[in-house]
Amino acid sequence: MNATFRRFLPAPVSCGLSNSIVRSAGCLIAGLILSLSGSIAMAQDGGGGDGGDTIIFGNPIAGVDVDATGVLKVRTVDPRLARQRMMQAQQAAKTEDVMRRSDLRKVSLNRLEKVVAEHVAADRRLPDDILAVAGLTTVKYVFFYPDTQDIVIAGPAEGFVADPTERFVGMNTGRPTILLEDLATALRAYPPSAPPTRVISVSIDPTPEGLARMQQFLRSVGGRANRGDTMRLVQGLKQNLGLQTVTIKGIPAATHFARVLVEADYRMKLIGIGLEQLPVPVRSYVSRTSPQAVAANALERWYFQPNYDGVSVSDDRMAMRINERGVQLVGEGERVMGDGKRVMAGRGNRASQAFTKEFTDKYPLIASKVRVYAELQQLIDLAIAAAYIQEQDFYAQADWNMPVLGDESQLTVETYTAPEKVETAVNAIWRGNTLMTPLGGGVNMQPRVAFNSDRMQVDASGENVETKNAAGPTDLEPGQWWWD
């Protein structure tokens, strides 16, 4: 008997390379590398408001499936069902306490596990309030209460509803709620009495063989391309590059956690190469560059990383707050050799730097309107919380070894087909007499950096302690695992 999860994931798009045919075989790749070796501070306050509601319930809702061969596929669903579910949930919100909006909802992880264990033992389906972790939309605090041995995460919460992709979203902001399966995945990466996961990474990359074939194809084209050859060149690039490889480390590839990371990478690449338009004005990389600015065989690598300067702790380390949850998109240069090997080549070019800076500056607004980037922020917050719990050894202090949340045989979270390949996407843009054919790339997080002594602040104001003391688990009913 165990509890399982199955959700249809909101959509990714594609990734790849960027090159300038005619003058060079330049490339653009941004591989997603999310390294969570202990904790991170990469997420953003705020949650969407009207923008969030519009993106979730007004437009066609996109999702991704993975076929039997492990290749990602995109699909969309009609948003009308989401609006119907919203109206039903609004009626429930009038009578259910968990559907109330809260500035700071507290969830005891060990009390939550006891309730989950009861459902698992009775072979009962987990209710939505557990699956949606009481409507939490982000983790802002971690508290430990020695007197009651409660390990608590806390943050804003609101009423929630499942959209047609079976993803829970807040009824006020449209932001996604934290999922129990993602919480369990994060805790398992930083479990009791075990070494921390050194790195959580997702990378989408073309194969060396594909890059070598692409280089050979571009050499065969030479400088003879014209506008009438556009589609032939695009198809030639896609065919020669072939499917790109998805590599996932540190977490099980068959989890929702992993899929969100893949999607975030996948879609960021499309934005950079001009194949996806954000609801926030951000100029793509290809709109900023020119053939003359792209060196021969150049390859731009883009990746997200956290803003590491965002964690404060109380003197006794019993309270931790994530103060800033900013996400940075950074770039670096590489070169593609004739045999398809990639070598480092320093910082990215000026157009790449401008694109990554604007994306970084606008990330909070982007996350409020595009769900996958809000989900990425959540996963980073969860990783920070889990890493902090392990680092402070709250497990031992609470005498809690996570027997259900940490056990796949009890609580099954590996319910998805693991993504192994994605199709190469190509965009064709003419700059004068030169055809730019970008194809897409990434994220990098090294979370324990956030806990370095030169970055983690001690809260001299006492605010963390005051909030912790006011948020304690007092006068709880039997079986109660969350409170406002």
C-alpha cells in the first residue's frame, strides 16, 4: 500500500543551438545545470495577481507528455474546464478553513507525515489539502521547536484549485501551490543520517555526434545560402543535430521535481532564440545579435543560478528565513570543435550578456505570469529548506527519521516517464544577407553557497525569533498538521 502521484505537467518548449550560416558555424547552447549541494536561495516573492490568474485561466493551458521512448511532447488543453473548477473551488472556500488566504501558514513536517502514514496504512487516497500542502505557495521560513519537536516550514498560502493539467494553483494569485511530491523529493535529497546530495542537475545538450554532423553540414553549405534555401537549411540542421540528450542528477528522473527543471530550461532556451514570446517584454538573444558579432564556432551557454545572498538565521539557528529569492540568468562562451567537442571560451558575447541581464532583472515579473518559473522558484525554496533541516540536524533533535515521506515504497513520487530526449528546435532569421539559425540551452545552482559565512546573515533584529515564537504549534487538535 502506498500513495502515488500523477499529474499532467504544464508545458515546456524546446532547446538547442544557435549558429550563423554563411559566415560561420557559430552555436548557442544553454544547458540546464541545477546544482543543489546543500541549500539555495533562488526564488521570488510576489505571486501574479491578475497576471497569474490570466495566464492560468484565460489562455489555452499547455502541458508536456513524455512518450514511451522518453521523448518530450507538447500538448495544450482548453482553459474552460479550469474556469469551471475555479467556480466550484470558490464555493468550497466559503466553508473550508484550508481555503482561506493566509500571510503565514505553518506546516509541521512530522505531524504531516503522521497523517500521510494513516492514509497509506488504510490504503486511502490522499486528500487535496495534503497533496497541495495546505495551499502553501512558497516556503519563507524554517522553524524548529524543541519543546514539541516540530520541524515547521511556513509561508504564504491561499485557496487552491486543480487546473486541467491536474496542477494545483492559487485562486487569488494564480501561482502554483507547493506539492507534497516535490516536498518529499527535496527532503529525500537531504535526508536524515545521510550525506547531502552534492548536486541536483538537469542538462539538455546536443550529442557530440550531432554537433559534428552539424559542423559538416554547415561546411557543405558554405556561403551559398539564400532566402530560398531557408527551410532546407532549417531541416538540415534539425536532421543532423538530431535529438538532444536530457541528463538528470541528484534526484530521480521520473519525478515531477525533475520535469519542472527540464521544462524551465527547455522554455528559457526558446525565449532566447525567439521561438517563445513571454507576456513580459524581453528581447531575445537573436534580436540583439548580428552575424559580425558571432565568432566562428561560437557557442553561448546560458544557465540559471540562485541569488545566494538571501538567507538569515537566528542566533540559535532554530529559525531561518529566505529573505531574497532572486534568480539570475548568466552566460558563458564555448567553442564547438570539428569533432563536436565543446571547450570553454570565457564570457559570452555582448548580446548574450544583455539578454541574460534583462531576463534576470525581470525574473520576478516573469515568474508571476509564467507558471514554470514560479515552480522553479518553489523547488529552490524547498531545496533550501530541506538542506537547512539536514545541516542543522533537526531530524535527530526531533527524533524523526522520515519513515514515510522518505520511503518510495510508502509514498511513491517516481510516477512519470523519465524524459531522456528532446527534439531540436530551430528558428530561422535573416540579417541582411546572412541567415541566423538559432537552436536553444540552461540553469546552475550551487546551494550550499547560500550558507557560507560571508553570505548567510545572523538576524540581529530578532525578527526571525519573534515570528517563530508567534507561530508555534500551540493548542492544536489531534491530527492537526497546519495552522495560521
